[in-house]
Amino acid sequence: MLTTERPYFRTVDHWAIGLLMEAHAIHRCEEHGCAKDRADPHAREEAFRIAREDPPRGLSADQAVAAIHQVLDSIGDTCPECE
């Protein structure tokens, strides 16, 4: 159960990234700031659970889950700048 309300985000992608970071499913490259997938199935499931139970205003639970999928599909487990 959430104890605080999440901040408002201008885009659904920003909301999804913030949620994934909150759930520790993604993190930022320390050198370049690029988002990286932690590949943690428990963290991913937590992000999907939160998206289903507490979607942002104006989105259905299905749309919120789809946004999480879309962001995860766009993030790799390595930083492109580090290669």
C-alpha cells in the first residue's frame, strides 16, 4: 500500500519511468544517466502491480500496464554511452 501520492508527470512515459525506478526495476547509469534495466522479475512485477492498482489520472489500468511494457521494451541492460 502506498503511503504518499506520486507527483504529477507531463507524459505517460515519464510516469512509467518514475514508477519503474521506484520499484527498482530500472536504474540510471552512474556516468551518463541512461536508464538501464535491472532484469529483476520481482521488481518488474511490483511495477506492474502498482500500475494496475494505482494508474495515473486519466489512464485505465490496462493503459498503465501497457505504458510500463512500452518503457521496458525500450530500455536495455547496458548503457549505450559506456560501450
